[in-house]
Amino acid sequence: MASELDASLDRHLGPVAKPLAKYFGITTVGELLNHFPRTYLKRGELTPISDVPVDEDVTLIARVQSARSRRMQTRKGSLLDVVITDDDDGGLGGMHLTYFNGFRAERELKPGVRAMFSGKVTVYRGQLTLNNPRYSLLDDDTDPEDVDRPIPVYPAVDKLDSDSIGRAVGIVLDTLRLTDLDDPVPASIARRDKLMSLATAYELVHRPLQIEDTYRAQHRLRYQEAFVLQAALARRRALAAREEATARPPREDGLLAQFDARLPFTLTQGQLDVGSTLAADLARDHPMNRLLQGEVGSGKTLVALRAMLQVIDAGGQAALLAPTEVLAAQHLQSITRTLGPLAEGGMLGGALDGTRVVLLTGSMSTAQRKRSLLDAASGDAGIVIGTHALLSDNVEFFDLGLIVVDEQHRFGVEQRDSLRTKARTSPHVLVMTATPIPRTVAMTVFGDLETSTLSELPAGRSPIATHEVGLSEHPAWIDRIWSRAREEIDAGRQVYVVCPKIGDDGKADDDAPEVLYGEAPADRKAGGQQELTSVVGLLESLGSVPQLQGVTSGMLHGRMDPQDKADVMARFADGSVQLLIATTVIEVGVDVPNATLMVIMDADRFGISQLHQLRGRIGRGGHAGTCLLVTKLEPEHPSRERLSAVAATTDGFELSQKDLELRREGNILGASQSGGRSALRFLKITQHGKVIEKARADAQDTVAPDPDLHDYPGLALAIELYLNPEKEAFLEKG
């Protein structure tokens, strides 16, 4: 589907298009017009130089105070030293500019001249400095109508400045037939909400006459972003509803009924309600696509297991996809233990109509792998649990009816689709996440899935007390931490100690998962001088801690041999290992009811959702849990705010909202997850919930009668341009 927006920039810009493609990947008219200004400067308002950030690219308006050229002593050529100030007398601060052989600058940058300067700020001999900055002269006797005209400042790089990008945008706007653009927003909605046209929005966002123009244009484009995204999700839901799936209705006398009769406890009302919803979904002849979210320990796996048994009762199989081998093995043990004889079909002592549960991981021996592959292909195994190994070409199922994806944000769209292809008809899909998701995020990231929530904790789950332990203000508390650990161990309990690093090689924990909301905390990235606690180093040093003499310790991390991992987890589960030092490999799925204390070293290196997940590993039995968030940061450090938030509440939904606010959503739909620049520039998940809800309702009304969008070519094109398969992965990954 061709369009003006899809046209190559070469046609409008010629050779000028090359740097846009090189530095930003911008090759089409639409991509350039959607490279929006990041801010605007007023011509009559000088930028406070004292506020500019060091080591960052900046664009500012200032006045030349002095300019002096001198010959270089060590090599040929001249240096031009220019001092710019915020105002005529320099009272608000100054900055030094240096030009090497800056002959044009020497001619133009005379004292009193005002210009817009762009470059990277450095400090030289205690002075703010720009080396060879780009500049555009601003005439003092500008046309009166242009005095208040804002100057757009574009995201730029050293080799392609904001001014050059603005000129390219101007050329395109002047040569493009804007009135011919296919508008993604239906005319009926635009009339109802009095939205300006797409052509007007582009003109005003790039070339505003006054700053208020940009607000109106952004309002229009913000709604468009929300509408296009929600239309893409609504179309996906509609197209999924067209697919055929094998109905898996419940059986009154099947495995599920026997399982329910064997349960030694009563299901929560939430588990019963969600279970009924899943049962109804599975009984339909089009595929279920549902997100099951809930608190750590709310019983999601049990709900998923009951759905698996319904599918098995109807003659199908279920696959459970887990992100790590440790979690896959834990699921195998937990499900096998919970099912008892029902998981021993065809085996001595097993239920006559029972099934089998098998594991498939990359580290299994050839013989074990062959047995699991045979059980899956023959249908003897009703439940196949595995890691990415399940996606291999040689894995076949007899009749795959249900896919359960645990911790969905660890898997990409290709991986889920790879598993789908192993079914005869479109399988039912249940996505689980233990990271509670704010409503606006659920509507945006998981908008193609129906959502069910478990908010009620099962009986027997004990409360978890969480405390911030600041070693910078209380260094002696480190001894108290190990005394507290010994108290729990002497009482017959067990202890987790979590570290952000495996060894002393300087590398961070490679088990750490992708953060669900936005980027990792800034101080968690490379750089920074804080010495991190490692699993290997701590295990060695704790051997000499007096409070822990005689304690049996073990370690667990992602680089260990799989068999060694399984052995240490088995020993921790049976109580022979009393203190387990681990990375975030224990973050999800690990279930040791006797563990009551968790010590998280350098807790400031983890995000809010990770900390909440980690502490969910304790208090799983009848004893209260305690989580200690240990940090060496000063109390005023911004990362301490995350720790205070986690210590203040165990409500995962409250924490997820706080997480989103602190991160300001980062890259929820940004480049790191979509594979390209974000299509969302003006829509903020934290601020525009009402816009998202309105767009969702409008998109549903638009797409439901016309999922192929025959009557809405502009909308179809917008989805194609900005939410194409490569960039649409964030919708699947979350």
C-alpha cells in the first residue's frame, strides 16, 4: 500500500537524505515527519547557561560577548575563542566556544550577535566549553511576527545537528501534498472531537507560529498514537477470533474432577472465578488468548494446572514454557507432587486414567531427551514442561491444545509463534506474569489479550516484613544481619542471600531478566564505582563469620552445571542446605516453604518489580517472612526511593504503579523492545490513561465490523509503517 508518507526521502531531499538514513535510520517521508522536536526554544528568551548539563549534547540560545582569534603554537592554523552569555552583560553565566580554523565563525560571531548553538558540553580548566559547536544566527531585527515563533529542537547527533534536520523537514513540508495524506483517524472521530487534520498537525508541530500551536498539534498526534496502537491490538484480537481451534470442554468424571477432589485445601474465590473463565474459553472453537496476572504466591500455577487437566480430559496436551532450567525443574517437581498418582499414568501405582508430566531442557542427556520427545510425540505425556528447548524443530506433539507461557516478558514473538506451529489447529494460549501490571500498561502492552487477575492470596501465606538496611549510616548492622540469619536457622528455618553478581570478574548477574517496565535503574548500568557483592566472594567470606559457624551453605547461579544446580536446589528443598547464596535465578518459581528470611545485598541494583518478585520466595509456609534490603548508598541517593517503596507495602499493584512513575515508563514501547524508534512520542502511559481508554473504545468500534480495514486505508498504512512485525515485538513481549 503506497502513500506519500511511504515515499523515499531521496525524491524530496536528494543527497541530503543520506545522513538521515545513516544516523537515524530515517528513509521515508513518514519517518522524517514523525521525528518530532524534543523541545522548543523561544527567540526572545535566553537559555540559562548555568543549567546546561555537562557531557551531553545541548542546543541553546545565547549572545556573543567576545571573540578572539590567535595562532596555534604547536601546529599550523588558528584558534577562535568565543565567549557567549545569557544576556548582554554576562550576569547569568558564560560559556567558552573554541573553533579550530573557524574562519566563517570569525566573520559571523561578532560581539553582540545572538545565535542558537548546538554541541556537546565539556569542562576545560573549570570552564563550560563547547568545541566547534554548530550555530545558526538569530537576527535581532527579526520580523515582528517571528519574534515569538518557537525554534524546534530535534533529537540530533554530532554529525547531524538540529538545524540541519529542521531544514530537511521544511523542504519536505514545502514539497509534500499534505492534503493528500491518508489520515489514520477516521473522519467521524475527528469531527466528533474537533481534531485538526493530520496535515495541519504536521505543519504546527514542526513550524509553529506560537508555542500554543505545538500543544494543539501534540494533542492531536497523541490521540492518533493511542488510536493506531489500540487499533493494531483490536485487529489482532479480531483476527485471532477468526482462527479455528479445537474445543476442549470440561469432563465431569475426568482428571480435573479427580484432582479437585484430592486437593487438601479450598480454592480461593478468585481461583474459582478465573478457573471458570478459563474453562469457558477452552470450550470454544476459537483460540483463547488470555493474560493471567497476580501477586507472587496467589496461585496462578494451580489455576493453569487445572486448565491443563481440562485440555487433557478433552484428548489434548499442554506445554508449559519456562524461562530458565531452574524454573522448569521447579515446575516439574511442583506439578508432579501436586498431581500425585494422577501424574503416573501407565506406571505401577499410578491412576488408571492418569497422565504423564515430562521435562525437556537443553542440558538433559541424550537418553532422557529421547524419552521426553517420544512421550510428547506419542501423546503419553499430557503435560510437557520445558525451556527454549521446546521450540526446537525436532520437538513434536501428538495433539497440542494449550500453551502456558510463564513469565511472558522473557519471551519474544517468534518464540511463542514457533510453539504455536506445533499444534494441529491454533492452540489455546495462557500467558502468566507474577509482575502486577498497571491498568494503562495492560491496555497498551497486553491489549491483544483478555486479562484475568488473581489478587487474593491463598490461606496459609504468611505476611512478609520488609526493612531497608542502610550500611552507609549503620555500618555495624552487617553483623546483625548474619546474627538474624543464624536465629532463623537455629529455629529450624532457612535463609536466602541474593547478590547482583556471580563472581569477582566485574560482570553483573547474567541471570537477571529483562526489566518489564522501561530500562533498568540508571545506577544499575555499566559505570558507577560501587563494589558489588558477588555470590562466589560472599560464600567464601561467610565461612569466617562467627555467627554462621557450623551453618551449611550453598550457592546457585546461572553459570553452574545444570546437574549441580538441580542438586543444590534439592538439598535446599530438603533442608540439608540451610543458607543459599544465589543470583536472581531464584526470582520466580522456586518454592521452599521453610525459607523465612531473605537478605538482598546491594538491593539498590534491582528494580522494584524484581525486589517484589524476590521476596515472594519467602513466607510460603506457615511462618512469617522477613526481607532485608541491604544497600551501601547514602540515604539521599535517588535509588533509595525504590527501596523505601518496596519496604512500605507488599501490594504488588501499588508497587507496579510506583515503579512506572519512578521510571517515567522508559522504553515500554521504545527502541530497546521494538527494534526501532518508538512510534509513541507524545503518549505517556503514566499520564494519559483517559486518552488510552477512549482510543481503545474507538478502535474497537472501528475494527470490529472491518478487521481488514478495507474502509480505513490510512489506519492500515499507519499500522504497517509504525507497528510493522519487526517493531511490533513489544506487543508480544510486554
